[in-house]
Amino acid sequence: MNEPSPIREIPFGDGEAPGLDPITGANQLFVNASLRGRAVTTRPGIRAWDGFPSNPASTAPVVAMAILQGTVIYVTDDGLGTRKVYACTPAGNVVDASPTSDRYLGGTAPPRIAVWRNLAIITGGATPLAVTLSLVADPITGAPNASDVCMISQYAVLVEEGRSGLFYWSGVGEDAFGTYDTTFDFREAEAQPDPIKACLATSRELYLFGDATLQIFYPDPDETFTPGTVLDTGCLSGPSVVRYDGRAGWLNHQARFLLTDGHGDLGPEAYISSPAIDRTLKTFGTLTDCWGYREIIGAHDSLVWSFPTEGRCFAYDVNAQKWGERRRLSRGRWVAWAPRSYLYWPERGIHLVGMPDGTIAELTEDAHDDLGDPIKVVLRTGVIRDTKITHTEQVQLVMARGAATTDAAVELSWRDDGGRWKRPLRRTLGRPGDGNPVVVVSPVGAPHRTREYELSFSGADRLVLAEANETLSTGDF
């Protein structure tokens, strides 16, 4: 005789833990989705930005951006050694700030841009460039070859390219940001003899990320900068460093993501990627091109890290403390997350992304595809285990619908006891005027001891998964 069993939640909203075996119950996919409490919705999409011309000045990828007095300063890199600086003005015109080869950005380090009131400094591993309101990139004569730059306490700080572990500072004030005394105005992050990969400035602290250490310096009226806290953790990729309010997040030398204020011991709570994402990262062949940014769009607050060579991109929801992935669907196939750089423009409240084709686009919740490519949300659970043979009588999906004009639909698939995935069952939800439906799939498969589910839907349908559960019967079948 079969015994009724309570309704059980299907954990589609538990984020992603791809580094763990699904038999542990860890969710395997959380692709192109965002969490809204316990509900699941589609991540922001990408649309053309109306402030950028339809014909870009360069078709090389846009790899760095910053705002200078209402103008977007950006750097393109063709991958063949030519890196140029452009400026997109408030009128939507693009100015070539590198009209001659001596104004190209030299070096091979990832471009970094720091902005003061009327000046931007750009580093790339060779002589830094300065861009003023004249919108021309001029080499800073006498400055050291630099791989990173930041502004703090009326100084421009340059990290010397190479393995010296030295950083230099400019004269005091914006008018002296192009003046460097390389004989006296420098210090070494000497806690370990490791090179500096990146710098980051808060209001009163200078973070220097080395291969093996993180060292913090403080502005000092007598010594300019005096050393402070040292943590025994390094940095694999300088562009992975992301400022998060008074903290920093980055990919450390052990291929683990950290989020910390840099003070005190690094407890387990600082390692936000452990253990599942850690295991995934250790399978990558290239980690050193990782770059990241903080994304606050609507109710979502995420740290996003992209690995261009590997074609993978991960997003960490800071509030929910859960991970997901960003992917793009092109001609029916998964391809890498397209953006190569990111910029939030507070005055306009817009999120800009530098694209591989030389354009600058907008990341927004108002876009429901990626420049014409559909957004497909995929949610896959790990193994849901029972102590008895179980029969799923039905699956209920409680959905909320946006303003899509087409018939919305979801697809549900599953597999039992490690077998093959079943062909997805497609269920339509009707048009917006039909209300917010409860989708019922019944009956669902044969008796089983373990089950995995996969649910997918289109971002164009503007759906929100509010709840998912299954009604079970257990006993002898």
C-alpha cells in the first residue's frame, strides 16, 4: 500500500556548485539567472547604447573604460600589439585620442584607468598615458613603466611593471600628476620579494596585491606612505581585483575568490568560492586573464568574474551568498559571455559593457536578450535522494509573468537513478492576460530512488519562478 508523502521543494534557487559531484545534492547549473529572495528571474540583458555611434571607430575589443567629465574614455586592444585610446563625448561622437603611434598604449599588461577631476591616467605595462579634457593621450615623460594606477590622498600612485615590487607616487595635486621623482618618491612592498599585481585605493588605505601577499599602506604626512597590515595571500590576476564598499574581492594565488577588508586573519568566511567553485577553477588552463567588476542592478548586487580564455563567467550574489554563471546563446550553441570590460556611470545610472567588436553596449534589466541573441535560463539540481522507492505524482511550478507579448513556455527534464535525461516536456503559460499560472506536469516518470531536475525558459518571456515543488508517493511499486 502506497503512503502519501508531503510536498517537497525542488531546489532550483540554491545557486550553482559545479565543482561538486551532483550525487552530493549540489546544484549543477544556475545559468543566466538572478535571485530575488527565493524567487528566480533572468539576469540583465545587453542592448545597444544610444550614446555610442552605430559605426565604431575601431573593431578591436573594448578592454577598459572610465568617465572623464561626462566623456567615456576607453581602450581597444586588437590582440596583435596595437592598443589605442578613444573618447566618446556626451554628443555621441568618438574622438581618436591616439592619432599617432607615439600615443598608443604600450606594454602587454591589462589596461587600467584612474580618473581625477580633469585627468585620466592609463597604464598598460609601459609608459603611462595622460588624457586631459583636450581628449588627447600624451605619454607621461619621466614616469616609470607601470602596470596599474590609482589615486589616493592627492597623489597618483603607479605600480612599476615587472618584479621589482615598487610603487611610485606623483607630485601633490592634479597639476603635478605628471611629475615623478623616481629617485626618491617610491617604496617597496617588502613583506615578501614578490611583484605587485594590482593596487586599489580606499579613502585612506592603499592596497597592494602581490604574487604571495597583500600589503596595506597608509598616507603619512612625513613618509608619504607607511606600511601597515600584511596578509599571506596573493593575487593571480590584477584585473580580478574588485572594490566592494570597504572591502576587496579578487582571485588569490590559490585560485580561490576572497572578499575581505584586508585586516585580521583570513577566516573561512572570506573564501567566498569554497569549495565548489574552487574545484571548478582548478580545472582551468588559464586563470591569469580573469577580470571582474561589481554589478548593482535593481535589487541584484553581484560580483562578476570572467575568464576570457576559458570562455566562462561566474557571478556571486553577495546578499544570497550563491553562485551562478553567465553564458550567451548564439545560433543554438553556448558561447562565452561577450563583454570584455564594464563601467557604471552613476550620473546617468547606466551600466556599460565593452564589447569584442569595438562597440560599447548597455547592460540593463530592460533588455531581454543579448543584442539579439536569446537569453536562455537553465536551472539544474543535484541529486535528490530518497530512502524509499518514490513516485513523483506531479511537479508544480508557480510562475509570475512579465509583459511579454508572446506565449510564454517552460521546459522540464529529469533523470532517475543516474540514467539518461528525459526529453524535455514543454508547457505553455499563455499570454499575459491569462494571469500568473501554476504549471503542473503530471505524472512525471517512473518510480525511483534518486532524481535530478532541469528547468529552462527564455529571458524574452520575462518569467519569475516563485516556487517549485513535487508531490510524491512512496512505498512498493
